[in-house]
Amino acid sequence: MIRNATDERIQCLGQNLRIVSSGLGSFWRLASRFMLEESMGTTGPDGLVQFDSEAWYPLTGHLRVLERIRKDFGDVALRQVGASTPRFARAMPAGIDVRAAFQKLDVMYHLNHAVNGQPMFSEHTGQFQDGIGHYLVRSVPHHKQLLCESTGPYPCAFDEGLLLAIARSHEPSAMLTHLEPATCRNRGADRCTYSVAWT
């Protein structure tokens, strides 16, 4: 189920669409068909979708593709797609630790989305444009742990894959737990909260 009917003007960066091919491996041909049916690119010479990595594409179409992946392949596939995101999204700054990476997450999320071609975070003013929710992160004092609250329109399983991949790229021992799973966007809640802990 697609949550938070998204403003049709909101877009995602074409480079991020590569997460679908990377995350689905041998199922890429079917996912390519989903993307073409949702007008997320054009048909290439090989019959597969192609897109401009620097162009902006409708977020609503991208969310519909993810929903079709969930229906056909399940949450495991969505987690794999989410886990591919850090490799293709506009990159995190280099040389930072896991806490700093998560503190930058909401900025990076908004830089990878736009309204009419204008990124939803301004690096000049430090201002966010609303419309896609947030990743709100806080450290747990005296513990190797972060709490991350997600209020965006992406599926819960996608976020689980994304957050764990970011954490493990900095802390290989990291584990992710969905806190209060009965209070989840999959069940109609407006947010999911995750614990990221490492040794």
C-alpha cells in the first residue's frame, strides 16, 4: 500500500532508480517492465528500461514500482532494493562515523528528491522543503545505539534495508530492530521507529 499520497510535483533523482536493478538481480527484467509501465524511463535497444541518472523522475511512479515489487517478490526484495540505495544515491560525505552518517541522513534524503527539479534541501540556506517526511535520528547516551524515526512514504521494508546498509558500511556488527512493530506504517501508523545498535 502506498502511503502518504505524494504531491505529483515531487521527484526522485534518476541515479536512484538503479537501486531496483541492483537489488533485484535476476528479477531485473520484470522490474524493468514495471518501470516502463509506470513511465519511469524509456525503452532501450535491449528492451529494458533506461533513464538519465541526472534527470528527475516522478516519486509517485517510483513508489508504485516499489509497491509492485513488494506484491510480486515480498518484503525481502524490498529490503534488498533499500540496501542498494547507499551505492547510488548522492553520496554521504567520506570519512565520517556511523553517528555522523545518520545525522546526515535526512539532508541526503532531501537532496535526492526535488520539487519541479529543485532539490528539497538547500545547501545554501540549510532549509528543508516539506512533502516527503523525515528521518529523525537521536543517539542513545552511553550506548552504541541510535534511534531513527521514519515518516516518509517509502515502504517499511525498504527503510529497513537502507538503514541497515548505512549502519553496516560504518559498523559491520550493526543490527537493526523495528521498535513497536504493531505501530508501523504498514499498519496505518504515520511513522516507524528503528533501533540501530553495534558492538
